[in-house]
Amino acid sequence: MKILILSASIGEGHDLPARMLRDGILEERPGAEVEIVDTLQVLGPFLRRVVMDSSHFHSRIGSRVFDVIHRLISDVAPTRWLTSRLGELLGGGRIRRAVEAASPDVVVSTYPGATDILGTLRRRGKLDVPVVSAITDLASLRYWAAPGVDLHLITHPESEEEVRGIAPDSDVLCARGMTDPRFYESRDPDAARRDLGLPADGAVVLVSGGGWAIGDLEGAAEEALRLEDSTVVCLCGRNDELRAALERHFAGESRARVEGFTDRMPDWFAAADLLVHSSAGLTVLEAIMSGCGVVSYGWGHGHVRVNNDAFRRFGLAAVADSRTELLPAMRWALDTKPAPDGYWAALPSSASAILRLAGLGLADGELGDGGRAREQAGTHGDRHESGA
């Protein structure tokens, strides 16, 4: 049994789910061979440069350009078709050859750029291997979801309607296993605070901008310090330049800490009461799973703008469009934060679904664990009040 996982080296948003899926597959079937491949390496240096250059968010102009590009390729039918067609023409052959060289029983994609091309190849009969898309965003799922993909794995049950609208003939399953398995365990907040050297009392606020630490982390931290008795932790990911700047800025503030990249996110979330985050994605889900309040603030462009609308619609997080809105949003999120429960751990396993699709002998239609997940989704959704 061989599984090929196509990821992309853009922060941790695609690589982390790829590693978690690999580990889950090997735990359930130790004899399997699982290979993770960087799609950007497969596409070659030119397309890699195009993708990486379009991912520079830190300047105001760059953010606005990114937002315009996102609208064109996601919302405007002619440019959306052209983008998909160019992806197939420029990258379809390379990805098809990479799949053929690996000779897997199933291909899993954690990167939308690969998913769209794989779906097109599958739909056109140029790929005879089942394709799985592993989706870790809540919304803005064009390219995350694609016609031709056999199975879409989603992390938020609220995403199902959008996925089915894009790929109505695909199976859709809300599943666990795309994030650190420690998030599915009950954790002691007091012990986590002791281990991390955090105060036992007062609110702990995590300020994050994802692996690249995009957005207004400095402003978010300053506003969070206005909460009475709060301790604020800035998580700077792999942005060492920002980490150094924030360390200088908050050098005289005893209630502020600045941290770089960490593999202890389950501990941080167990200890925290609130997350202020700028880039949507898996981090928000992990906070919700841990019983943290969530505010989306600091970088509302492109896919984050669309996810912010979904956070409001589903009541999953507060959204602050400006710094003046941030403090009230944080107070609301603290007052209405969800309690951790067993919902997420009870979801079907992503690894099991992938292995079944790869042909482990279950009868046709037995992938129907998705029905159970969709029934549970009602319980999950009922826990959330209207978003701020």
C-alpha cells in the first residue's frame, strides 16, 4: 500500500496536515509506504517563484494586490477558468509524471494548487489513481475543492455546503487527523500554565499571525494588554525579524512574552483563554477545539476576508476589522468562548478514509461515515452563538 501526499512549503498550513496524515496512516497501517512531496518543487523553479512571490503579504500594497488577485481567480468566472486552465497547462504534465513515478494507490493533496490540477487530470481521464483533498480552511474553498476529486476531507462541518456546491459528485467527510493528535485529548489548563511559566491567574491571550506572522501583531498585543490582569504571548512563527522587533518593543512590559516557532501549540492552547489570529486556517480550529475564544484581526485580505465572513455567519469567531473594534471583540470572545468537548475526537479518522479509498476491501458506499459526521455537525453548530 503506497500513499502519495502532495503538500507545499508555504508556512505550516499545508506541511503540518501532510505530516499528521502520514503519521495517522502509518499508525493505522504500519506496513504502508507514505511519501510527502513538495508540489512547488514538482512544478519547477519558475512556477515556484510565481507562487512564492504572490505570497508576500507584509506590505500594504502587497496585501491589496493579493486581495485583487484572489477576487479575480476565485469570484470572476472567466479569470477563474483561465487560472485553472493555465495551472493544467503549466503544471498538469509535471504533476501527472510525479504521480506516475510514485505509482501510489491513492493521492492526497493538502495544497489547493495541486488539488485543482489533480481534479482536472482525474476528470479528463488522465489520472487513474483516486484523489483526496484534505481541506483545513473554513471557507474560500475554490481550488481546495475541485470537481474530479474522489473524496474531500473537511475539518469544519460548516464547510460541507460550499464543497458540495463546487464538487457535487464528490464524497465529503468531516474528519479528524489533520492536526496534532494531542488536540483530541483532555488537557489540564493549570498544568499547562505551570509548564509554560505562565501566571496561574488572569486571562492568557495568544497573538498569532501563522507561520509567517503576518498582520498587526504589535497592535493586537497592545490592545490585549488593556484587558485587566492579562498575559499576552506573541507567537511569531518563523518570522525572526518580527520576533526581534517585538522583543525590543515589549522589553519593559512584564505581562508580554514573545515566542518564535513552537511545536507546543496544544500546550499553549490548553493554557490560553483567547486567540487573536490574522490568517484563519487550522490555528483557529485548534483554538476552538481547545475551548479558546477567537478573534480574527490584523490581515483581512484574500481568503482571510472570505473566512472572516464565514466566522461571522457561523458564529465561530469574533472579527475585528480595525484596531478600535479589537478590544470589544476580545471581551465578547472571552465571555462566549466554547467549552472543550469530545466532538472532535469522535469524528471519523482521515487516515481510515484514505486507506479505504486506496482499496482495503470495504464495500462500495461504506465510506458513509460522512453521514455520521454530518449528523454530529448539528450538535457542533448549535454550540455557537451569533458572531460579533
